[in-house]
Amino acid sequence: MEIIVCVKQVLDPDLPPMKFSIDLRKNCVIPPEGMPPVMNPYDALAVEAALRIKEQLGGKITVISLGDPSKEEAVRKALAMGADEAVIISADSLDEYDGFAKAWLLSKAVKKIGAYDLILCGRQAADWDLGVTGSIMAEYLGVPVVTRAKMIEVVDGKLTVERVTGNGNETYQLGTPALISVSSEMGQARIPSGWGIIAAAKKQISQWTQADTGNDIGKVSGRNDLLRLYASSQERVCAFIEGENTIEAATRLAEIIADIGKR
Amino acid sequence: MGTEKRILVIGEIDHGNKLTSLTQELLGGARKLAEQFAGSVDLLVITAGNQELAWDSICRGVDHVYVVAHPGITLCDVETITSVASEVCKQAQPALCLMGQTDLGRDIAPRMAARLEAGLCMDCTDVSYEPEQDRFVQTRPTYGGKAMAVLASGPGKLQIDTVRAKSMTPLDCEQGRAGEKIFVSDDHVQVDTKVKLLNCERIHEEGIRLEDAKIIVAGGGGLGGQQGFQMLRDLAHILNAAVGATRVPVDEKWVPHHMEIGQTGKIVSPDLYVAVGISGATQHITGCSGSGKIVAINKDPDANIFRVADYGLVADYKEALPVLIEKLGEKVR
């Protein structure tokens, strides 16, 4: 099975709030020193899903990513996990929040790659949390899509996809080519082996420019303007409930809870 | 319908065959926006059967109700719903299309926006209108809630927004309010066959739904197992509360997935949120930071949860919860 996986490099989502700061004039996050970007954790699960299918059926996994060609961490990690080939499409000028421009460029890259059975991506990127790229790509490519998958099975060339929703479980069946976005219920993404890392370091990553994919991004980009980006503090002042022992303190807390409950 | 500026709300129906509370919130929010430009609020209801609920919406601030009734439609069929909703958008020509940040909204909003060449903002916590610029301004959390982004709609373009639950205020029902019901012919409804639904299990939650609860008692990895959650359920029962969880108990299969609160689970904003054995990872906090008051119980005095809580108790939950259950139980009696 020919599988294309879209991966994105993001600011480490586990970055402590103290290290998170925003350039208010440029409306963007200031990359913290000593914290390199990481592969979007949901995309790592998409790579994992691709590897599970390849282990069962064989085939090839191509990783594609938009971004600064000098920053290869995410695609190198995907190669180290076991992906076969990788392409970075230079996209410095894209606005972070422009899901249409990104989906457009990724779709163009998919078309340039040509034959594929399945496109996988993470359910959302852990920076802008839009969760739209996969669905918009499916529209631009005219292929069926199932989002936020928990499990993908391939039987006789057909895909059976299970997904978890807010109030239940759903199972879908669809043919190929198709696009599936993957959610955290997929399980754990594998950690690259030492051998995988060595092999990945030797691999050539193809570098494409927007000219390689067709320079017509203006058709879809720039529908919304970012007016402002600001840090949002969720912090509150915590009143610690004290007591001689837990029983006493918990008794006081019970009174506070009862009070709030009455309001 | 002329040049009047219109807002179209994509409605969702719950298992009790009523508009969901989120849809009612959207209608309240849409009415407030529409008053600023003397526009109208329209509602689209896509249903396989009962159309009566459409009338109920008129008293809640709707001017035109579009009803698409087709026996083959289910809300799991994203492709068909995308086509139908896009078609109605072309017919109604709204300036703004609102829907909930639900499983359905997450799926149809980007696809409709791609088809209709519309602007798109996901998971908005606020939508306002700027008359000077004649544009909609949306606020949404990013970076797992560490930042807020404010985005403007483009001139003369349809703007599609999904809205987070509890961000807008529903209107009370105004009896006798006038509105128009428009049946959309289902001739063009072509049920998609490329993606076949094999199974659609709905979990019937016991007790109060997380989305509707005024009080939520939630547990994290610190509970150590299913037994801890039994204790939480006892407390929830006394408080008339719903029970939620963080990622760890879900991943460990102590509790089912639909109980998850956080970035990949449900976003809740009850009046009172009691966090037990929860460390306070950003991905969880983003799901509950809109709560009125947050009470945290954790053994570790340095746990991040205390930074976002109003009241904290540093204690082993196994010692603290029985006391809470006993004392609060007395008060209820």
C-alpha cells in the first residue's frame, strides 16, 4: 500500500507556561531557547498508523511536511521510525493559521507524488489546534475522509476505520484512495531505534519549493486576518485549606463546596 | 430576502429530539449579533424524521427555519451533511454561518469552507461584529490554551465559525414570536455511498451529562485505578454532579473515553469543578479553565493544578474524599 503521511513540526506542547512568550508586535510566538521544535504528537501517531499497515501489507511510506527546509527534526524522526521517503516543501511565507493555504500546498505535493492509496495525518496540530488540514485536503483532492480515527484495518483493499466520538463509537468502511486523520486513541507512537536513527540520518530528504508544486496559492490563502495574538493566563490565586489533620481540613473544604453549590 | 445581512446556524438535535443546548446557545449569540445590523437569524435543521422541533426554535430567536427532512440522513454521514448544508448556504446567502465545535462541526466546517471559499475559524470562544469595518471578529484559544488569537473575517466573504460550548447565552423562549418555516426540497439530497457507516454506537451516560452539569467531579492519574473513581461517583451522587476524567484514566481504561475532559475530550465550564488527583497538564486545563470555581485535591503541594485552582487541599484523596462524602451527605439530608 502506498501511504503518504503529512507531518508538522511544532513548538513542544509540553513547554512550561513560564517559557511561553509572544512577540506582540509580530503576533507570533517567540521560539524558546534550548527547546527545539518537535514532531506534532498527533502526526507521530499518523506515522505509527502507517507503519502498522505497512508491516501487515508491505508498500511504501512517504512523509511530506511544510516548513523551513533547514529544520528537519520532524521528518527525520518519521524516517527514523521507519518511513521510506521524505519531502519538505518550503513554505516560510505561509501564515500559521491559514489552513487553506497549507492544505492547498500539501494537496499539490500529493498530486506531484502521484499514485497513492492512503493519506494519513494527525487530527490537529498541537500549536494552532485547528484540526482542519486533513478535511480541506480531502476536499481539494476529491477523496473520501474519516477524521479522528482510533483504528484502521485494511481488508481486501478496503479500509475499516473505527473512531471515538463525544458520545460513542463509529465504524466506517471506505475504498481507496482516501484520507484519514488519526487521534490519540491510536495508542503509542513507537520510539525510533538506534539503527533507525542511523539509517534516517543517511537518507536524502527531497526539498521542494512552492514553484515545484505550482505557485497558485493565492486562490485559497488569506481569507482571515490575524489581528492579535496574546498570552492567556489560566492562573488563579489558590486559597489552601489548612487544618490540624486531613479530616479537619476536608471538613472545612466540605463547607466551602456546600456554599458554592448553593449559589 | 434582499440585501439583509443574515446569520445561518447549523442546528444539531440531541437524543431527546430537541435542539442541543449548544445549538440554543448559538441562536442566542446569533440574535445578539444580528441586532447590531438589523439582520436575520436563520436555522438549518437536517433531520431524518421529526420536524416539530423546528417550531420550538422560532421562539428562541429564529426568523427563518430551513428544514431538510430526508429519511436516509444520519448525522454520522459527514459527506451528505456537508453537501446539504453547503447547498442551503448558497440558497440563504448568509454573511456568517455558526455551528458548534462538536464532532459534526469539526468535520463539516472545514469542508464547507473549502467548497464555499469561505473564511473559517474553529473553536471560537467569542464572535463579535465591528460595524465600522463591517466584519466579524472571532477569538479562539491556541497553543493548548496558552494563547488567544483574534481573527477578522474578510470583506464580502462568507465566514464560517465553530463555537465552543458555553461561550454564548441562549435566549428564553418568547411565546408567539413570528418566524418562517422553509422546507428545502430533498431532491438534491444524495446520500453519499463512498463512506459507509457500519456501526454507530451511542453511549447512554448514566446520570448527568458533563456538558449539562453545574458541578463536575473529575479524577486524574493520581486516583490510581477504578476504585478511586467509585469514590468520585459517590461524591458526585451527593452533589448532583457529573464525573469526568483526564487522559491518563482513559488511556489506562479505568473509565470510558466519553468521560475525558481536555483538549482531545470535552470542554466544560460548570459552576464548580472539583479536581481530584489531577496534576494539571495544560492539555487538561484547557478543557476546564472556564469553570466558575475550581477546587483541587492533590497529595503534591507543587502540582500545577493548584496554580489554576481557587481552593486547594493538599491531601491523599483516600483520606479526604470519605470526609467530603460524609459531611456533604449530612448537608443534603
